[in-house]
Amino acid sequence: MSEESKEDILRNEKVRKRSNFNTESDPILFFHLLRKNLLWFLLIIGISVSSVVVYLRYTTPVYESKLVFQVGSINTANQVLDVNDFHERNDLAKDVEILKSKLLFIRSLNRLPLDVTYYNQGEILDHELYTSSPIKVDYEILDSTIIGNRFYIEFLGDDKFSVKLNETDLGKYSFNQTINTPKVKFSIIKTTYQADIDRDMYFVINDFETLTNNYISRLTIFPLNNNAKTINISFQDNNPVKARDIVTSVADEYISYDIEERSRSSKKALQFIDDQLDTYYNKVKKSENVIQNFQQNNNFSSIDKSQTYYDRSNKLDNELIDIDLQQSVLGEIKKTISLNPKNIDVYELLPILAGTEYAGGIMSLITSLKEYLIEKENLQFNVTKDSEAIKSLDHKIEIQKKVLFESINSSINKLVAKRKEILSKVRDVERKFLSVPAQELEYARLQRVLSIDEKFFTLLMEKRTEYSISDAGFVSQHTVLDKATTPSVPVFPNNKVFILFGVVIGLVLSLVLLLAKYILKNTISSVDEIIRQSYAQISVLGIVPRYKKDIPVSQLVVNNNPKAIISEAFRAIRSNMQFISGEDGKKLLAVTSTISGEGKTFCAINIAGIIAFSGKKVIILDLDMRKPKIHLGFGVENNIGMSTLLIGQVSISDCVRNSEQEGLDFITSGPVPPNPSELIINGKLDVIIKDLKKEYDFVIIDNPPIGLVSDAMEVLKKADYPIYVFKNEYSKKYFVNNVDRLILDNGIKNLSVILNSVETGKNSYGGGYGYGYGGGYGYGGGYGYGYGGYYEDEPKERNGLLSRFFS
């Protein structure tokens, strides 16, 4: 296979695979489409922004109020008395979790007038009045199912109003009148806010548990600075005053909650001490009575020999009392946890454990157990009891209880062993002092017991005094650093951001539309596109501007105004024809296109007219016998013509008709034959053309579209000027394939193209009809608007700023 054949195959393959989409980068075309569709893009942006404005108009704004809260507490009495603080130390993470908890939040909501919510009823949006309601409702709930239902109020004037429960009419009433229903009794009272008294409204009786579940997701709490112990508290709501009040209420309630919890621990300590005081007061009194009776019965007033025994025994007895006390404390804790494991109060157990040897380790276990129980209680708001998360926490709680009980039992066993050891020492001391007289030993023992009871009683009295002062001296140091204010600007929707978003969306949609138009554009817009799409050496004969006036019936426009732009365009085509065939003699010009409607007949008639203007004799033959148009263009009947001439029914002189243009004649197609292709190739056409050349300088043939039928193939091969017509923004890009095949496959080497119906002026793609003449024949852009005022139909200059922008 020769190299030339390989190139032909490769070229044909490329022609066959040419995409119907615009796959080339053409910035000029892109900006041409942008300028051409600019009004549509502005309309899209306008619609997008308008949609955003409508959304903003009918969207309830959300306001956010926030404050900065610093946590920290101190007991001033403890500092004065130098009392050890047994309370838990401040932990910022713990404070944040408490602030987030539903327990604190529901207490915060109970501080505010949220049991009844009042609304102004609008056509689209309802507005919550909160504390600015013109009415107040006093109610008594008889059936809890009434909670959450709407009571509609319509004011009738003269202190009268009608009430509807959802859709049920309850009747007309006066202010302060009791309204009885099966589920609720209520009365409506006027308030000092009477601005909205004439507007229809409704109210809802709320349940604080439901409100808590609905509102808690709008509460945001997070630490700002761990070192400074500062926390940010914010809340979002449609009512700015309510948002401010809820944030303030959360901070205030936390301060109250913290004081309550810490004071409660001191009260529990005092209660424990009071119980012990009663016990040891009775012991002291009993010991004193026993010593008094002993002295009276034995006439015994002093002791000398037993002092050593007394001192040593006293020390060992003190140790025994301390062990007994610790055993009692551990037993009390074990009993408390066993009886009520779900309600373990660390603040109650702290004072009991204070000062014991095992306070640290056991207290940490109790604290961990309580944290698991709190986590379980909070989790039950969100999941069911049978969920895996609850089961996992139950398992952890059981393990923690077992560890706690084992730790307590181990501590008790150690104390028991230690007590046995001390008792053994006591018996040793007693054996050593058997020689001491019995009365002295008994007196020493009684004196020792009294001394121990008095010391313990005195210690309890001191502790009671300290904790009483501590309870009175506790002051919360939680501080609101930045108070919550009533927000005036909503956090949602942000008008500026949303309008900017609307503009961006409009721009994006416009850009997508522009890109879609650019990618999907498969029509020819310039001569340059024809050249780029072709694989052959296409010669550009010229372009024909769009004729913006009414085309006459004859389609001959060059004779109406010789100085018109379109006339000059056809003159340029006539001039360029000499570069195709500059030899003297009679010429044959054949015109075709890909499909009907591309303007080949219009171009053929006007090329004939402009050549006739130069003094040449021209005749047009209509060979488009399937869809003839020449007879319509010149307004004559089509009873005879080329079809009858080719079958020999008539002579040439019978068919030739004269036009209004001097030197321009034409032959119509004649009646539509059943076999146009056979008539064209039967050989008589060559004879007719040869005869016509004897009389005419130019024979111009209007052929059928070669993209539909192949009738024009032979004529194009024989023509001196084979011309292929494309129509701007109408002809598809792949139509250029036909030109390539005619040149490469059929050997029509001098085939040239005309681009018809091109937009002229600054809005045109290419900058004027002269664009593209450099495709082979000289006029590289010649007849544009550079010659201001030369053409009679030249558009007027646009002087306005807006007009210049769009141009």
C-alpha cells in the first residue's frame, strides 16, 4: 500500500470520527457567546437573587445571644478557720458537662415564663411574642393531653374575643372570665402590652420536659480558656429577647445549683456530727456517774501507783477507738451504697470519709461509680433501656460496685486485724500491772474511759463549730465576664451572605449554561471554523452578510442598492473568482450546499446579478428539480424548464426567460420529473451548457444539495467555479466533511466556499464580514466598518454607555 493511500485512509478515518460537539478551545467564540447571551445571563442572576430575596422575606430569622462565664468557687470561712476543704476540686470539663445537662437546663427554663407560649398569627410566618404578649393566660390542667394544642384567639372589640381549640370553636368570652373545658380551665387577662391586641393570635400550653428536648439542641457550651476557666454559653432562637433570657438563666441557675450542692455536703457533715455528739454526750455523763459512785462506795479519792498503767492503757484505748470509728464509717458507706446504689451522693459520703485513712482510695471509686450512673441517666434521654450503650454502662457499674465492695471489705479486714493486735497489747499491759491494787486499777480504768469520751466529745464540738461557719461562709465565685445582650442582627439567615450566594449561584448557572452552549455548539460561526474543521485545502471565496431588510420575491438584492454592504460583499466574491480561474472565455459556475435552507439559490441569483452588473451576459439554470426555487425567485410559472429541455420536448430558446436585471436570464427547473438524476447524467446537459456558452459569458447552475443527493457531483467536476455554500449559525460543523470528500475523494480541486448570512458589526463573531478573505484570495478583511459612512446601510454608531457595554 502506497504512502498516499495510507494518508487518505487516515484522513478519511479522522473525517468520520469528527465529533458533533465543540472540542476545540476558541476564546473568541466563548466571548462571542457570552456577549450574545449576556441579557439571558443577567436575567438568570436576577431570578436567582430574587429567589433569595423571597426566601429571606419568608424565613423566620434566628438570633443568637451569648455570654462568657468564668467558673470558680471559694469558701471564705475555710480560709479564716484554716479548715481543710473536703469538697471536690473544680474541674472545667465537669462544669461544662453540668451546664450541658438536661437536669440544669430544665431548671433554667423553669425560671422563665415559658409555660405558655404566645404567637401572632401571620399569613405565612408566625411571630412568637414571648414577654410582649398583649394577653396572659392563667390555667389549671385537668388532662395532660391538652399540652401542646393551639388555642386561637380572635379579638372582637369591647373586651370580647372568640376562642378555638385547634379547629373546635369554644365560644365568645370576656377578659378575666373563666373558660371551662373538659381538659383545662383557664382565663385570659390583659397585659400592659396592647400594641398587637387587634391581631389574631394563638397560645400553646407547654410541658417543660418537651421544651427541654426541643431547645437543648440550640444550646452551645464550650470552654474558651482552660487556664482562665472561662466557658462560652450561647443559645439560638427566633425571639432575640428569649435567647438572651435563656442564656442568662442557664448561668444563674448553675450558680444556684453549685451553691446548693456544696452547701448540702456541709449540712450532711453537721448532721453526722450531731448524731455522734448525742451519743458521746451520754457516754461522758455515764462515765462521770460511774466514777462518782465508785469514789463514794470505796471512799477513794486519789491514785498514785496506777499512773503509768493509766497512761499506757489510755494510748492503746485511743487507738482502739480510732479503729472502731473507721470500721463504723466503712460499714455506713457499705450500707448506704447497698441500699440505694442509683442515688449515690458524693457530697453525703465525703464528710463521713473525711479524715479517715482510706478516704482517698475509696472516694475515687465512689466518684467513678457516680459518674457512670450520671452518664446512664443522661443516656436514657436518647436511647431505650435495652440499647447496647445502656447494657455496656450497666456492666461497668456492676464491675465498679464489686471493686468498691471488695475495697471496703479489705479495709475492714485490715482494721479487724489491727484491732486484735492492739487488744493483745492491752492484755500484756494489764498482766504487767496485776500487782497494782484492784481499787486503783479500777479507778484508773474508769478515769481513762472518761478522758477518752471527753476528748472525742470536745473534738466533735470543735468540728461542728467549724462546719457551721463553713456552711455560712460558702460564696460562689462563678462570674459572668460578658453579659448576654439582646441581639439585633440574626445569625441566620445572613442577608448579605445569602444575596451574595444568590449572585454566585446565578453566575454559576450562567457559566454552566454558557459552557453547555459552547460545548454543544455544532454550528458554523465563522470562516475560520470552516478552515479549522477541514482537512483539505479549502479556498474561501467570500462571506455574505445577513440581509436585514425584506428580501424581494426575486431574491435579487444587489440591484436595489449598489452601495449596500451586501452588494459590496458579492462584488468581493466576483473579484475573488478571478483567482480561481483568471483565463478569458466563457465560464461555468456551479453552486451547491449540504442541505436546503443554506442560501445557495440566494447566492446563485445575486452572484449572477453582480456579474451582470459588470456588463457580462449571465444565465441561471435551476437543476434542483426536486425542490425548485428559481421560478419562485423571479415570480414566473414553472411549466417548462430544464426537465422538459433535458428530455427534448422544448428548445433552449423556449425555456430562456429574461429578468428585470439587464444581461441576466434564467431557465427554471420545469415540472418535477420522476428521475432527476438520470436526466442530469444522460449527456444532454453538456450539450445545453455548450450551446448556452455561445451566447452567454457565464452559465450559473443552481444544483440540488449535495448532502442529500449526488446529482450535483458531475456538474461540480465540470464547473470552472464550483462553489459550496454554508449558512452562518445554521450549517453544522460536520457539513465540512462533505467539502473534504468532494476535494479529497472526488478530485474537485478548485472547490471554494461561501459563508452566508453572517452578522455584521461589532457584535459579530469575527469583527465584520470582511473577516476570512485571506483563505486564499487576497481580500484579507477589506470591507469592514473601517470606511465610516461609505455604505448606505451602515449601522448607526452607538453612543450610550449601556449600548457600548453590550456592544
